[in-house]
Amino acid sequence: MTKRKTLTQFLVEQQRLEKAMPAQLRLLIEVVARACKVIGHTVNKGAISGVLGSLDQENVQGEVQKKLDVISNDILLEANEWGGHLAAMASEEMDTLHPIPNRLPKGEYLLVYDPIDGSSNIDVNGIVGTIFSVLKAPPGTEGRDVTEADFLQPGREQVAAGYAIYGPQTVLVLTVGTGVYAFSLDREMGSWVLTSEKLTIPARTDEFAVNMANERHWNEPTRRYIGELMAGTDGPRGRDFNMRWMGSMVGDVHRILTKGGVFLYPADTRPGKENGKLRLMYEGNPIAFLIEQAGGKAFNGTCRILDIEPQELHQRVPIILGSSEEVDRLDEMLKDRVAA
Ligand code: P6P
């Protein structure tokens, strides 16, 4: 059997072959990957270790927190505080940033993450994942306290991004700007081993992912676009489409990175929901980075997600991403609306 490359070997090669990878960034990725192993193990134990169910508290999003949301958030905090690679962290589950304690060395990077994406799936044994995004701390932060403004960088500034998906297999999907790679967890060895190189999204697809229950709240071009997919061979697209919706962005995105597809969480016409549901800094940006690195597209209905200038740490963003032919088609329909 061929000996598979471990994550550590991959990262060492990235330092040599593609582009210099600073030691702190390599340590950061290995620490986050190790934390995802722990989270995956904790998720897998489920009811056995009493980690299912909700807490009697809400996060900054106003969502009831699951026990695993908080447990996983703390796993990532504790794993990343000591290494000297971070200046600060931020998370979907924390109101504001978490600075590195003064007693510990600070590093050059900012880590932003969603510790458990797809929380509503936890108690029903559905797909969940962890999403992470890595930014450089702006110059000068070594001599002062990090502020939320330091995090508010457009997604194109990310130096690394990825997710862990806790499904039938536990898989870490990573980009450092040189393509998208997947590492499967070898539980016997306890190692992440490279199982897919340079994942690529086909331009054409017959599959879409959207929560149809929100259909009446979308703008007209989006309703018309989805209506065309639903019409199949009887409609203007002249072919049938299939729909999937996993209730976890990581699950739907992993399918798209594996075989193609288009994922939508559109803008909503209801007051306060103009930017949809998903968050820019720790869902939209890291996933958009992966999608573009795999040859797909990711936009918010008016511009490339990675070009959005963030205004708030927890701001939301409409999302259309995946196979470029479909993203382009909806883009044109939305522009026609603007032009009309
Ligand atoms: P809905 C999970 O809560 C999440 O943030 C994404 O992972 C997922 O794609 C979406 O929300 C599901 O939203 O409205 O279908 O429950």
C-alpha cells in the first residue's frame, strides 16, 4: 500500500516547493488541525459523553448555543493560546475578539473560526464541521492591544483557510493559496493523511443547494433563477437539476468541492435579513477562498465575496458560490435587474 503523505510532510513541502511558509503559519495550521481532531472525537462521542443538547444561553447572533458550540470553541481557544503564533482570535461563539493573554508570547496571525458549523445537525447526528480563516495581524499590533478593526480585512488578504468535516470520514480541507488539499484522519495512526490534491470544481453542474423554505423571501431574479433549475427539461435550461440541502454549509461545500454544484444562501427581502444568514468573516471568506482556489466562484449578489470590505466582526453576507457557469448565470440575472 502506498505510504500517504501526512499533513506535516505536506506543510514542509509547501515551504520548499510552492512558496515560503513562515514557521508560525505552519505551527498555526498544525495546531488548528490537532484541535479539529479533538473536536471530531468529542462530536463522535455524542450522547456517551453528554455533549449533546443546548445550553440556556444565546451567542452574539441571538442563537441558542449548543453544548458542543461552546466546548469546541474552548478547544480551539486553549489549543491556540500558548504557541506564540497568534495575536488574537475571534469566533462565531464569542461576542468580541479573544486577545492572547499578556503572560504568553504573541504572534503574527489572527485566527477567525466557526467552531461548529451546522449546530442544528448535532442532536440528529447530521453533518457538522469547523471552519477557520487565517489573516496576518496588521503591522504594529505587536506593540499594542489588538482591536476588532485589525480583523476587518477583505477575504482576499487571507493567508490560509479551511474546514474540518465530521462525517462518515473526518476530513480536513485546506488552502494556503496554492490549491485545495484534503487530508483524511487516520484514526489508527492519529494522523491527517493527504487523500486529495488540487481539488477542482467543474464549471458545469446539475446540482444546487438552497433552503427552498425561504423562496418567497428572495428577490425576483433569484426566484427566477431557481425556478429555471426546478423547471428542468421543461424549462429554459433544457436539463434536469437535482437539489441537496444538508443544513451545514461545510457539508454542502464539501460536496461541491468533490463533484461540483452551486450553493446559495441569498439576500432576503425581510427587514434585517438583507444580508442573508451566513457570516462573512468565518463562513463566507474562508469558504470563498477555498472555492476560488478550486476554480469556482463566490459572490454576494453584487461583488466577489473576497473583495468585500468588512464593517463588523459578525456581519452577514449573501452567498452564491460553486460551479462558475451557475454563479455567472445568476450574476447576469441580478445585474439585468439592476440595469432594468
Ligand atoms: P437553515 C448552519 O446553521 C448554517 O450557518 C450553515 O452551515 C447552513 O448552510 C445554514 O446555516 C442552514 O440554514 O436556514 O437552512 O437552517
